[in-house]
Amino acid sequence: MAKVPLMPKATAVWLVDNTSLTFDQIAEFCALHPLEVRAIADGESAQGIKGMDPISAGQLSRDELDKAQADSNHRMHVAEPKVIVPPLKRKGPRYTPLSKRQDRPNAILWLVRNHPELKDSQIIRLVGTTKNTIEAVRERTHWNSANLAPMDPVTLGICTQIAMDFEVNKAAKWAPKPVETPEEEKVQLLPAGETQGYRAPTVEKVEAVDADSVFANFAKTEKSE
């Protein structure tokens, strides 16, 4: 909740001209000094400033004003805004702390080597650098290229893992899909018999050898001798 109304001097001018509030009440509500409110009432200060109605502006309720006019000890408070305006998002390169700016070239080198699919605009968002620096690191023309070492920007604390995964997944969607080769055009290995007319030699079946028959032949040989 806002503690001070917008345009406090203009609000004080309107309250002095249109209400019976005390100087202390107006001073506390508008965050001014009571002597400054007295100077506004005497015409010595805020000359030429047009008064602003805090009720129509939604910064003060009519009931709150009536209570303050009936009781000089009552202190008014700024009403809660009915519409909350979200803060503006900062556009442009991501801010990098001074302590980590010297590590940005190392992070750029890591991204260029490990994720070549990333665009320069994505690297700028992750690291908070410029396109010229990215080009210098990629082409090895950076003034400190001899001492650069690829380092993960997430490990360095320059960006979060969520931001890294988001940009990598986005780059993967942009990458061209490989062209599939039709089935009839795919090269297939043919059997050697079809390409060279080669046929595997047939193996003759060998009868099973009986031990008794082998030793019987040895016995016949001994008797003949």
C-alpha cells in the first residue's frame, strides 16, 4: 500500500482549499512539513500548482475524509489502489554483476562449442553480452582469446539452468529436420551369391566313427604281421 499520495503538493493545495482539516493532518497525509502546509495556506508556497482531488483520484475515501474533519486527532491514510499496475519489464541485454563480467567470454566460448545451434540473440539473453563480443570469441579475435577457457554459464552463476534449457529447446525447434531417404533409394547389402555368383561349398556328411571298429582294424593288422 502506498504511504504517500501521488503529487503530494497538489493534493495538499486541494485539501487546504476544500476541507477544514488541520495543517498537521494535511502534512501527515501528504508527507509534508506543517510549516510548508501553512505556507501553502498563506499563498507563500505552491503558487501556480493546481489542486488535485485525492477522492476522485482514488487515494482517499469520502468516509475517511469526513472522520478526519470531525476529529482533529484522526490521521488519514492513503487508500489501497483498486488496480495494481505490474512493474515494467526491462528490455535489452541481461544485466551481469561486475564481479562476473570477466567470466562472460569464457561462458560465450562454452556456449559456442557445446551449443552451436544457439543464435547470437539467445546468447545475448543468457550472458548479457554484445554481438561483437560473441563474434570475437567465435573467430578467436578476442583480445584475451589466448587465456579463455570454456566454462558453463550456469556454473558461473551468470544464468539459470531453466533459462539455459529454455533457449536450447527453442533452438532445437528452429533446427532444420533431416531429410528422410525413401526406402527404395536406401543402399542395402546384397548377398555375395547374387553379386559374384559365389556359392558356399557343400560339406559332405561324415559317418559317425565307432571305437570298436577302429580297434578291430588294429587287431587285423597285428595278425597279418
